[in-house]
Amino acid sequence: MFHRNPAICAAELDGEICLFHPESAKYINLNATGSAIWTLLDAPQDRNWLVAQLQDRFDVGEAACGEETDRFLSEALKWGVLLEATA
């Protein structure tokens, strides 16, 4: 299950999400897909649910959507803007 880091400040600018990580003092601008994932994570969700939701929103195949989602989740975990709950 993935969820937002509660320490992250987020704001919508021109339809996309801009994040501020107070510990690193870095800003991260999310593209449309990243912004959609951030919005979907208003509550903890698993990867497969995210992929299904993104396929409903965007015209993309399951394999490509899964790869892009995995890439975003991996980067967001490295940036510290998302956290992964352990079972």
C-alpha cells in the first residue's frame, strides 16, 4: 500500500501538483500522470488499484500503464514524497 508522506506540502498549479519536501527543501513538479497518482492517493492504495484507475483516466494499455506507474512510485519513494506501508 502506498500513501502520501504527511510532511509533504502540496499545491495545485495550472492543473498539476507541485510538492515541497521540507526536509530536503526541494520542490517537485508532477506531470499529469504523477498528479493523477498523487490525487488518487488521498487514502492508501495498492499498485494494481492505481493502475486500474489510471487506465480509466488515460488512453493507455495495461503494460505501459503498469511500467509508468512503477517508475513513478519508485521515484516518489526515493524522493520521500510517498511512503509504502508494510503488511
